[in-house]
Amino acid sequence: MIRSNYPGQAPRLVEDQVTYPLATTMLSVPGAKTVRGYSFFGDSYVYVIFEDGTDLYWARSRVLEYLNQVQGRLPEGVTSALGPDATGVGWIYEYALVDRTGGHDLAGLRSLQDWFLRYELKTIPGIAEVASIGGMVKQYQVVLDPYRMASLGVTHAEIVKAIRASNQEAGGSIVEMGEAEYMVRSSGYLATLADFRSIPLRVAGAAIPVTLGDVATIQIGPELRRGIAELNGQGEVAGGVVILRQGADARSAITAVEAKLKQLKASLPKGVEVITTYNRAQLIDASVENLTHKLIEEFIVVGLVCALFLWHVRSALVAIVTLPLGVLAAFIVMRFQGVNANIMSLGGIAIAVGAMVDAAIVMVENAHKHLERWTHANPDRKLVGQERWKVIADAAKEVGPALFFSLLIITFSFIPVFTLQAQEGRLFAPLAFTKTYAMAGAAILSVTLVPVLMGWLIRGKIPSEEKNPINRGLTRAYRPGLDWVMQWPKATLAIAGTIFLTTLIPFSQLGGEFLPPLDEGDLLYMPSALPGLSPGQASALLQRTDRLIKSVPEVETVFGKAGRADTATDPAPLTMFETTIRFKEREEWREGMTTEKLIEELDRTVRVPGLANIWVPPIRNRIDMLATGIKSPIGVKVFGESLADIDKVAQSVERVAKTVPGVSSALAERLTGGRYVDVDIDRLAAARYGLNIDDVQMIVSGAIGGANVGRTVEGLARYPINVRYPREIRDSVGELRALPVLTPSGQQITLGTVAKIKVSSGPPMLKSEQGRPTSYVYVDVRDRDLTSVVSDLQDAIAADVNLPSGVSLSYAGQFEYLTRAAERMKIVIPATLATIFLLLYLIFRRFDEALLIMGTLPFALTGGFWLLYWLGYNQSVATAVGFIALAGVSAEFGVIMLIYLKAALEQRADPDVEEVNQAIREGALLRVRPKAMTVAVILAGLFPILIGTGAGSEVMSRIAAPMIGGMITAPLLSMFVLPAAYLLMRRPRRPKPTPTEGEEQCLSQPA
């Protein structure tokens, strides 16, 4: 972020002389992906967006190199500086300063913020910047009297020179006196209004000095402001924004900020309060607490499921102990990698919990089977010592390798999530990492620790599977269906195919979105007003909207901001409002009130002509603004060369967008509507009076507009000194034409003599992207999915909006992320499926069996799509992650089932048709318990996430929904479809020939 100040200059001038040279130079910076420029009155902002993975400080050093190259081409007086090593996403804490006693005005509160609180808070580790908002900046104003100046022969340039010469200090080295050393200093800083009035300008006749007080009125007033802050509709306040350094830990930084503010409370003047208006720690704590509770619930439920099915506490402990150890392994790796405990990282562990114990469950259940079998074969012996360990080892070796590979399949199935880019990649990477670490830990434990624990803990009387009522009921329910499948395998496959085809029904009805709307607990109201709004009117409008918002009972505080804070991370015009709304605790809400209903009520309450309402979550909005420049879910960017053509097309897009179903508001930025007073200098007329362009422009920029010519030094504080003409002689075009101008020869003329002055309209602000002028159309969506709205919007714009030559459109916002993720998935998912196929081949060493598992994966998705449809969820990146996780678990189910079928078949040498049927029936029927347990633990682990309502539950429930739906169809697939398909694969083509009676006699006779 590069921020440049060009005081007093119009947006068009700032764009041509500052923003455009900077933006076009930054296009060549290595690794730069997008360069955006913003030109406001007196300020320029250039944002350089780098490719993902670029080191922040390397990027900053490259930008500084190119900034040095272009600095010489910028106008005199322009100061460009690199912004903080942070972004708008780092706005983690906001506060307001109020004095309910009335002892401090807005200027006093702003001084307290600028010169006390700001520096104290900047010392906190992890804080990049503390930006000031609102209030009034104290300013020493020298209001010139042009008529007195003319009569005394004093020029504007002489006054500026005199003020600068009268506001400085100097040192005189040292002197020695009385064997001591004294440092010499000369004090000359302006400290009082009397000091200003005494500044000598020249000497008139009779040695009478002409001072500044003779030609000007000196007063203290507010500096021209481009940012306003308001609290609860009660009036303006001063405030601050604490901005987190990129990569720092937000929670620890907020804790330190709260502690520092508590410490500084005693140092504040009497009556001054610091009121918190936004605190991200509440969202962080609520999210982590919610996911922590869900993890605890999952642990308990999974433990109960294991105990109920195995009916043996110590055996259940073998499976349960893998959970904390696997999670601990994930936390250790997270600690070394620097992954924080947040909603996504904990969510990765949450969705892995059920699958983590799968391998241990299957191994423990298989050990039970082997122990039962040995006891049945040796009823009079006791299994002890080496013989017992051999039985346990044989049970582990039978299923261990395949289980290890099946867990690897679940791990590798998450490769597509790792390949996500940009915003979606940063969002889901912690989830992918932690799930992978947890599953990898479980895979290692399943082949190392679990066999040892089985030998130690699976002792005493092992209850028979038939004695457990749950197992008996499941077996009794499964047997008739399995018999039918074995009798009609082809019909079973046909029915499965038909069920899979029904997936087309929900698939065609599901909408699309990047992510579901997130309830962050707080809300941003971000309308845009039409251009030409004055600071006074903006303040009144802001107070009006804040008062309306505060009238809703659930609202605790309303902190409104119009314009920009004093930071490079906030390139906002005065017409952009940003109101932070904090809600009360849910227990204090009206009965039946939800966040969605609350937003609808706020939208009905705040209806102000000229404002287009947009309600967005704070963090989501700042992420979108940083990545795309768009503050709404959908944005249309209009590029071109002519501002008139761009503005015309943008307003046409706005008109068409309002007709699209699902669009709640649409507003195009106006490139006209800014009000200008144009001073066109007549060069020849000015030359007749000995004036050049610079002389006249000094009057225009300095005297009319007012220019800061220095700063006072008052302890730690610094306040600007401004020189300008009185308001009453520059508040109309007629007065400006009559403005007196003193020529070099001492002649007095008017400004109208050397210039034509007229009122015109122009751009209130200018934006550019990749060096091309652009305008944004903000489109908000409600009660309809994003993908459908964008599709209809594109069709409507293509049909009704005519693009002039040189004008182009692009669509941005959350839709841009969704499209990018979908394109990425089209490449990566096939590659991942190929990797899974290779692992399946390594397990079975047969292509046909690997293909069988791969061919059954789509059937598992059926339940996922139907559950999404019944829940009313849209397809999103979150649901895609859920389907990816489901595919891995489904492959594991198929692997386990096929292992049992193969084991049963391999016990028979050269089986005939009936033996194949019997083996497959036995392999399927006698393994009901492990399959039921794996399904139960996964469902038990995911169900609390699906029904959760806490912070972050919107994303996690979308991940869990397809997995839970798939856990219904995937087990049915493995228990019915796989036996039918495997029967068709392994059943002999012809039955074995039956020997004749004579052949049987010959075979029975001894040789």
C-alpha cells in the first residue's frame, strides 16, 4: 500500500500527476498480480496485490525500489510513503473516546488519541499501526485580509516565508563559563496566538513594523477533514483502530491491547472514557470454545459407541485412546508449523475424529473374532503367553496393512483442498493440515500402538458377538437383504444405478455460493451516498442512520464512520459509510429473533433516501475489499478510457441489476457529480501584469484553498499552521472573481482580471486497475444463491447493456473466488482419483478390484447431495471439502468390506458357484459389527457439528452435511452393492462338472 498526500488537489489532478505514474510503475514489480489506484481529494492510494506465497517483506522492499524510481516524476510537495505491514483485515479492535462531562471538545479528544493513546498502543507486540478516526485536528489558522495586504503592499508569498522563518529553533554549540560547559540554544517556536500576531513582515514608513496581526486574523480551528466518527446516534466522537501486523496472533494482541487500555485508564483526563466499539476477540473465543465443546462431545459419543458395540470396556479403551493421541500429534505438528487454533484448524480435527478410530475399531473387532474362534476350537484350554500374543498378532496382520493404506487414502483424498489458491486456499489450508495430521497420526498408531494395546487390554472374558442385543438385531435385519442381493446381483446393481441417477434431482436444484453467510456476531452497515456530500451533511446523515440502528432492541453499540481513517489501509471516500454494529448477548434478544431476521428488521428500519443499504460481516467484508476491491457479494467492474462512457455503462448495469431476482440493492459509483470551481488562467492577461501561471496558482491553492505552511511544536504534539483567505470572500463565484491580487509592480487587480471562473461537474473520486480507469457496481444478494444471481445478471447485462468501443466488464466479489476454486478442482480432483487408484492397487494387487472400489465411489455421493437439498444448503467450497472427505471415507468402507470378502473366499480352494456364494455371504454377514461401528462413530462424530449453532457453525455444518448424508448411502453401498458386484466378478462362468457314479467308484478304490 502506497499512500501519497497532495494537499488541496482535485481527484482528476491527483490521478494524472500521482496515481497514474505510481500505478503504471508498480505494474512492473516482480510478482505483482493486481495494481489498484484510488484518487481522492488530496490523497492517492495505490494497492499492489502480489501472488500468493510472496514474502511480505520481500514484496515491500521491491515496492520501495520502484517507488524510488518514480519519486522524481511526482509533483513538488507530494509525499509518498509505504503503508504499514498490515491490511484492512487486521482491524482487530476499535474504540471511541467520549467525555460525557463536556470538559473536552472533539479537538481535545482527537489530540488525546493522536499524541497519547496512539503511541502507547503502538508499543504492543504484533500491532502494526493505531489509526485515528474522527474528531477535529487542532489547527492554527491565519486568515488573511487581502485588502489590508494590498494597502500595506504585502504579498501572500511574503507571509508564508515570514511564518516559516519565525517557527524554528537553533543551537549555538557550547560555551565555557566558570569551569563549566553550557549548551547554547535559541528558542523560536510559535507557542501562542500572540506569537503569531507578532511575526514581522516588513517595515513601513517611519520605521513602523508591519506584523502578521496587521494583515490577518489568527485563530484556532479544525483542520479540513475527510473522516468522521459517530457513536450510538448521540453525536460525533474521536476514536482509534488497532491494526494487527500481518502474520501476528490476533488473540494475544487483543489481550495486550485490553490490558494496556486498562492500565492507561488512570492516566486519562477526568471524564474521558474509552468505549470498545469492535473487538474480534469475542468471535475468536466463541469459535474456539464452540469447536472445543464439539470435540469433547465427539470424544464422549465415540467412546459410548465403542463400548456399546464391543460390550467390553478395556477393548473400547484401545480404540478410544487413539483419539487423544492422534489429536495430540496433530497439535504438536501445528505448533511447529505455526498453525493457530482457530475455527478451521479445530474443524479439521472435528471432521476427522470419527474416521480416526476406524482402523482401531476394525482391528479390535477382528481380534475379538480371532479370540472367539480360538476359544471355540479349544474349549478346554486357556489362551495365555506367547500363544495369546500370536493370536493377537495374526488378527492385526490380517487387516493391518489394508487399514493403513485405507487411512492413507483418506489422507490423500484431501490433496485437492491443499491446492486451493488465494482466499479459499488460505481459508481451508488450516483445516486440511490438521485433518491430515490427525489422520496420519491415526494411521501410524493403528499399525504400531494399537496391536500392542490389544495384547495388553483385551483380556478376561470376551463377550460373544451374538450375546450383544445390538449386534443380534443388526445381523437379523441385514440377513434377508443380503440373501436377496446374493440371489439377484444384477438387479441390485441396476437398483443402485437408478438410485445414483436420482442424484440429478437435488444436483439440478442446488444453488451455488463461495461460502455460506457467516455470523461473526457483529455486523457492518456499508451504504454509499451519492457524490458531492459535504462533511457537515455526512455527519448529519451518519448520526441519523446510527440513531435508527440503535433503536433496534438487540443492538448494543453503533460506531459509525464516514470517509476514511488516518491509515493507508482505508481508502474510503467521504460518501462511503462504514458502521460497526455490536449486538447484545443472545440471551437478551427477543424470543424467536435470529441474525437473519435482525438484518431484515434493520433493513426495514434504516430507509434513507440516497443510501443503498448493504449489510455484511466485518471480517468477510474486509477480506473481499482487499482481494477484489468490492465490498458486496457481487461486483461488476467497468473498464474503459473515457470517464463518460464508463459512467454511462456503470449506471446501465445498475439499472439492469435491480431487475434481477434476488438482488436486494445495486449501486454504481458515480464518476460525475463532484462539484468543481474551475479557474482558467488567461496567460496573456496575466503576462500584462507581470504574473506567470505559478503566481496565480499560488493564490488559488494557497489563499483560496488554504495551505499548511508549517507545524507548531508543543511538547510531544504537533499542530498544523494554515494560511487562507476569509470564508466570506471565497464562498461564491462572484466573490472569487473580485478577489484582490497584488502584482509584482505593486498594482492591485482582481482574480477575475486574469482568469475565468466557473462552476462545473467532474469526478468526485477516481479508481483504476492495472492502469486502466474503472468504476464499480456493487450488487447485494438476499434470499437467493450467488451462482444463480450471477448467471441471470450476466444474461441480463449481455442482453440490455451496450458496450461502447474500448469499454469492458468483469465480475468480481465472492463469485470470483467460487469460479477460481471450481476451475482448480477440475484439474486436481482427477489427479487425486488417480493417486487413490494407485493406493487401491497397492492394497489388492489387482486392477479389477481397485476399479471396483473406484467405480462405487460416485454412489456414496448420492446421500450427500440429497441431504444438502433437504437442508436447503447451497453448493460451496465448504460442501466441496465435505464431499472430498466423504470420498476418502467411502473408499475406506469399500476397502474394509472387500478385505473381508476376499478373506472368506481365500479360505476355500477352487470354489464352485455355491461355495463362492457362501463365502461372500459369510464374509459380509459375519462382519456386520465392525461396519456398523465405523458408521456409528463417524455419524456420532459429525452429528454434533451438523446441528451446532455457535460461532463458525455455518461453515462446519456445510462440511459435515455431505459426509453425514454419504454415511447413509456409503454403508448401504458397501454392504449390498459391493457383495453383488464382487459375486459377479468372482463367480465361476460354469459350474464344476459333477463326477459320474462309475468315476466316483474308481476314485474311491485304492491304487
